[in-house]
Amino acid sequence: MIFEKLWAWFSAPGAWTAPGGIWQRLAEHLAYSGLVLALASLLALPLGIWLGHRGRGEGPILALTGALRALPTLGLLTLLTLWLGLGLTAPVLALLALALAPLLSSAYAGVAHLDPALKQAALAQGMTGRQLLFQVELPLALPLIMGGLRNATLQVVATVPLLAYINLGGLGRYLIDGLALRDYTRMVAAVLLLALLALALDALLALAQRALTSPGIR
Amino acid sequence: MSRFQPNRRQILAGLGLATGGLTLTACGLDGSTAFGQAGASSTLLIGSADFPESQLLAEIYAAALRQRDLEAQTLPGMGAREAYLGALQEGAVAVVPDYSGNLLLYLDSASRAQTAQEVMQALPGVLPQNLEALAPAPAENKDSLVMRADRARALGLESLADLAPLSGHLSLAAAPEFAERSYGLPGLKRVYDFEPSSFEPINDGGGPLTLAALREGQVDIVDLYSTDPALRSPEFLILQDPGHLILPQQILPLVHKRLVSLEAAQVLEEISALLTTEALMGLNERVVGAEKASPAQAASDWVGQVFPRDS
């Protein structure tokens, strides 16, 4: 019975293409997620990799990422929206707090926790610090960094629905509106779309990870 | 109509019903239920839904009954309407506060009643046999479309009926269900020929985010509850509703007929008569505002002030 209702929901005229339809909500969802992940990567990856390369800052990074992970996103979203008003700034900041932690810790750990013998071997061959970083440390750390990115992607894609709590779009619109109207078909459809989106993105990133990883450590 | 039972409540109510059902089967025939002993003592049990104003109202009923030396106890936070109406029908509680319009729509979603009187006249016909709606209070808690007073004055707006020429020029923020409910966007279009330039769904039930959006001028019109203490500020103006788009929501004591004596019913109607929207705003302010007074404290203070010990 739920399957019939779901089918009817997905096949209703305009369900995909109308304003507020599935394609629009998917695009919004991807846009919010992409924006947050791009900003978080720009901030967290260079910082984490650099600190890992220098081998310092582990204490502060652990404390910071732990604190960021503990922040409740809905609370943060409400607080920031009260301060900054409606718009994209408050939700992007709230989601950044969520995305920074896995990226920062994986970038740091990936570089800092490499076998010291490898670094010594590279330096003994006369590599400069820069060569060590780009030719040894980064390629070896890549699987862990990509793991952090996949982790962050899943968390962000699964949390972007919260943005529908305020006046933004994304697939969360169906969840929040469906709950408000007790339209459970709409909610199940949203859950399905979200799960598929998360799986698809993770599969894509897994492929990218495989392609980028040096053949020697595959 | 889900104004008074936001989403989380519905889920909790579902859980409550499920566990309640289990407990009922387990308790068997000794008259005890999930919510306590039914009808065994002379203490009136007053239930309430699980949001602050409902708990406050239950405490007001209890305080008024005690003021007249009748025994009363409250059972706060029973869940959504599904849950507390079921408990009331079983006699697990004797009284619950409710809202006339939403109660009617819950019992008869096709009702055509519009005015407060029509709602009260329609109720006896659709209530279960053993329940009765006592005389309602003047106090109402209903959806109210609100603008900033300065903006409304500048545009010469006082009522929803003035909105038609501005259709497509003013934005509106409300809970998400407003987009599809009959009193929401479809009703605004049907009754007042008004469509907002944009609809901004904000899911905090007319809470601080909605209010801030109006105050900062990010939207022109918002949907708030009429007992929201913020509406006492001259900063805001409630748009009149001459076309009866929004159903009246008078507060009334809903009682189980056999469990409530005539004397108790009279006390409940007397205290209801004293309860105005203004008074309820003040009490809500004490409970949810900076003071965070307990509903019981706020209720007994107010009843002590306004309700004489002897009739």
C-alpha cells in the first residue's frame, strides 16, 4: 500500500519538473552540500596537511574537532539565524562546523601518522621538505584524506535537510513539510531520495579515490 | 489545524498511545489505566496536551477547583489530541482544556462552521456521547496574520480584506503547513484574493525565528498565535479577518460527563469566563518568557488574584 502511494507520488504530473519538484530540490540539495564541502575543504585540508607535515598541533586539533563534533547543528542553525537573519550565511556556517571536523582530523592524521621511516628515507635521498610533502606524504595520505571527505560528504548530505527548518529548499522540504501536514508518503519519498543520493555520492567519491590513489599503495 | 500539536508531539503521542495500549491490556479489569485510577476517588484528574499553554490551562482549572475546596490533580503532557481525547473518553482523566475550532475540525473535518457561535453549536453534535464541551472562555489562541505596525500604516492596511491590491507584492512567512491548509495560502487566495510574492516556510510554530524575520523586515506578513506575548507590543499589528478565514479557537474545558459534578462544572465555567486572551498572554509570558515560572505557580497566582473563594 505504501508502495502504491509512493509510486503515485513519484509519478504524479509535475512531481519531477514542476517548481518545487524533485529535480529542483535535488539541485538545491547538491548546491548547499557542494558549497559547504568546498568551503570546508578549502579551510580544513591545507591547514590539516600543513600541521601534519610539521608534526605539531595535534592537541589543539583533537580539542577543536571534538568540540565541533559535539555542536548540535539544529541549535547552531537557530542561534545563527537569530543573529544573522534568514538567508544562506547562517546555515552554511552551521554546516561548516559539521564538515570541518572529519576533514581536518583526517588530513592531519593522514600526513602526521605516516611511518617515520618513510620520511627519513625520503630526506636521506636528498628530498626537500616540499618534495617530501608532495611526492611522499600526500600520495600516501590520500586514502585517509578521501575517507575524511567521504565521511564529511555523508554527514553534510544527511544534515542539509535541516535547512528546510528555515525557509530554504533541498530535499528536507519534503521531510519538514510532510511532517507538518502529516503527509507520510512525502516523507518516505524524501528518505528514499536522500538515501539514494548519499549512496550515489559515496560511490562517486570511492571511484575518485581509486583513480587518485597511487598504484603502489592501492 | 495542527497548530497546537507540532510534529514531534504527534510522534510522541503515537508512542504514548502504543505504550498506553499495552499498559491497559496489562492492567485488566481493576479500573486502573495507563494514566491512573479511573473514577475511583473524588479527586478530579485534569489532563493536558504536552505544550506549555495547555499545561498552564490545566493548572488554572485545578487551581480554581481547589480554591472552592474541590480536590483536583493535573496530569500534564499527555500528548496530542488523539491521546488526551482517548484518555478522556475512557475516564482516565475528567477534564482537558481544548480549543473550539481545532476540536471541531478534529471531530468533523468537513464542518462549515465559521463564527465562534457556529463552532460551539456544532460541537455537541460531533462529540462522543460521554463528553461535553463547557462554556468557552473569551480567550482565543488562533492563527493571526501579523505585520509590523509601521509598515501596515504606511501601506494603509488594517485587515486582510485590504490586501487584494497588494497581491504579489508582500512576502509571507509561516509554518510549512500554511502553504496547503485551507486557512492558509489557498484560503487567502479564495477569501481575500491575495497571493504573497513569496512564501517562506519557517518551522518553529510562530516562534522566535518567525518573529525575528518580521522584526528585521525580512518578510512583510507572518503567522503568529494570538496569545503570543510579543503581540502585546505596539510594534505589531494583527490584520483583521472580516471574511472568517481563520476558525475561532476559544479555550474551553472539555469534560467527561459522569466524572464531573455540576458544582465542578460550574467552577470551570466561572474561571473560563474570567480568562481573556490578554490574561493568557500575560500568563504565557511568565511561563515561557524570561521568568520561566512553572505553569502551576503562574496559574495559582493568577487564580488567587482574580477568582473569589466563595461564589
